[in-house]
Amino acid sequence: MEALFIIVMLVAVFAAVAMLLSDNAVHSALFLIVNFACVALMYLMLDAPFLAMIQIAVYAGAIMVLFLFVIMLLGAEKTTSPVRRFRWLEIVATALGVSFAVVAFYSIGAGRIDLNGTITRQPQLRVVHAAPYAGAVDVYANGELFASNLEFGKATGFEAVAPGDYTITLNPTGTTDVVQTVNFSLNGQTTRQANTYTAVAYGGTDSTPPTVSLVESNLESVNSRTARVAVFNGYSKPVNLIDFGADSDNAETNLALRDDRVLLSDIQPGALVELPLLSEDASQRSWVFTEVNANEPDFGKLPQVANLNNLDVYTVTRDTSQVLVLGTEELLDGSTRNVAIPLVDKAVEPFGSPQSIGNLLFSKYMLPFQLIAILLLAAMVGAIALTHKEGFQPRRRDIRRKVMKPLTNVIGDQIGQDVAGEAVPRLPAQQNEPAAGD
């Protein structure tokens, strides 16, 4: 791979130099197309196929066709030696090019850029409130307010924090009373695309505080048109996740006709378990959380904890990472019910994908992108100005009608006599050839 990269790089450099040194504008344009193609190959070797296709379609295609049209329109493809009006331009361009190369190499050397080095991603933290008896709480991280008035079933967004040890404290909203305190460490990550963690507060009673567990949130890239679903068990007992999809109307009464499928089994309290990637058209309507009983073969007879039959709440959305937090909710009348809280986040876009490029362009690189567009426009205007011929006058055409014969002669030939009254000589009438012997 390195040898191929070096070969493509040398061809790109040769094409760029040949483009600058060529006296023929058409040849320069063709060398520039070769340079664009080499850059596209480099993008492919960097695992960025979208950028490679954009390089071919936009630059080697549309822009170069426009350049060729301008060259042909202005007659710059002619090989005659033009009169150089800006002799100082070559000197200035050479000086600027050398200066740019010196600055670039100095910046790379002084910055100690290591292309083989790893990127350490800072940790990101969010807090989920799934404790039914805690009420609304304020969340503090190392004594600083992290989130205020966090209600049951709600979650904070991911917030970037510095690596290190943290003490998370839950206080009833607006008070200094401590409901629960937990200590954990957050470290930088070099192997994942997103270094994200979730602290889940769950369980507890009127007299006991809730439990806070820290789990890693997987926001890595997913395959095209798929989504990731994980389950966190905040219930007091182990649970199963079963898909009760049926192939027949009689499946409710006939066990042999049912196609019940265990998606996850024996999920322990406080554990986070991830399912295989799901397609975007997957349905969660028949998914049910049940208690665990190894002696009961009929899943339909297991006590149900919660179901996901609400299509407005539980859906599989492509390119997302979803966590279902199973917990218990306290109702207004003092009773409780089991619920599954969905937490849906956008998965990290694959490197070089249209979404990744779009996010970078519209977030970090909007201004440089616009500056490059202005430079391209200025370069095109400059090319037109440099190839424009001063004092060019188009050849004047004589549009007067040229008559081969005088008009009087033409009319005379038509009527058989001169229009001026003089007889016009005519050819003698055709005579019969003499017969044989005359």
C-alpha cells in the first residue's frame, strides 16, 4: 500500500509540474485532469470513497469541462507563442510557491506531526434518571452542577469532561441533601470513535437510596440502513427480552404455530447488553420483557414486565444507537408500573461518508470552503484576463451582393432582345444533318 501511495503521489506531482510548464493550454488542462485522478486514488486509499467520487465528478468532470470550454472559446489552444505582457508574473508566482513550500515544511517539522500517531478522545458523560422514588434531582460532578431539575425518565445530553476521577452526587432539586453519591474514573480513549459513558440512577424505595451504575455507551458507526439497540436492566430482577411475533392468527392458542424468539436472556440488574445490529425496517411492536424461569418452556406463560407495543415511542431508526432503560415508575396514586425508557442518539458517521463530510463542512470548515470557492472564481477570471487578446478586430466582411452579369444582360437573355432596343445575337437554329449520299 505504501509503494502504491508513493507511485500515485509521484504521478500527481509530475502532472502538476507538467501543467505549469506546458505552453499549450489544452495540454495543461489534460495534465490537471491526471492530477485530479491521482488525488481521487489517494482518497480511495485513505478509505474515503465519497471524497474520491466527488473529486472525479466535480473537479475532473464539471470544472475541467468548464475550463476546456473557456480555453476553446478564447482560442488559447493555439500553439503560437503569445506576447508575454506580465513577465514579472512568473517571478512572483515562483517566489510565492517556494515560500509556501518552505512555510509548509517548517510547520510540519516544528509541529512534530506524526501521521501514525493515535488520537485520544476525551470522555463524554450523561446521566439518566430512572429511580422512581427519588423525585427530581440536581446532579453534581466533583461539586459542580452538571444538570438541574432532572426528572424521572429524562436524560442529560453528552457533555465533554476532562479525564480523571469523578464523584457524582444526586440531590433533591433545590436542596443540599444528598440522595446518593458514587465515585468512578473516566479515561481518554484511543480505539473508539466516541468515548461516551452513561450514569444510570435506578431502583431504590421510599426508605433506600437509588443505585447509580456507570456503563459505556456504544456510539460507534453502524452499517448502512441499520441501527444499534442495547438494554439496561434497571428492574429488581433478571429479565428476558422476547420477540412474540406470530405467523398465524391461531398462534395465540396453538403453541406449535408461534415463532417466539429470545432476543436476550437472563439480563441481570444493573447490566447493559447489546443486541446485534437491526435493519431500519425492524419492528419492536412484539417485543416483551419477561421475568426469568428456566422451568417454564412456554414463554407466553412467563410474567411480563414491560412491552414495546407503542409505535410512537419505540421505533428502530437507521444510523442511531438506542438504549432501552428498563425501570419502575411511580404513579400519582402511589402505585407503580414498569416502563422501558428509550434513549436514542445519532451514531458516529463513518469516515469519508456524505454525512461526515457534510457535518465537517457546515461546522468547522464552512469559512475555508467559501474561501476556496472565491479563489477558484478569481483563478477563472484571471485565466480569462490573461488569455484575452487586446486590440483584436474581427475581419470585416463585404456584405454587398456580387453579380456575375449585368442586370440588363440577364433580362435580355430572358426576353430574347436587348432591353436597350438593340438586337441580341442568338444561336442559329438547329439544322438537320444531311442524308447519306447528299
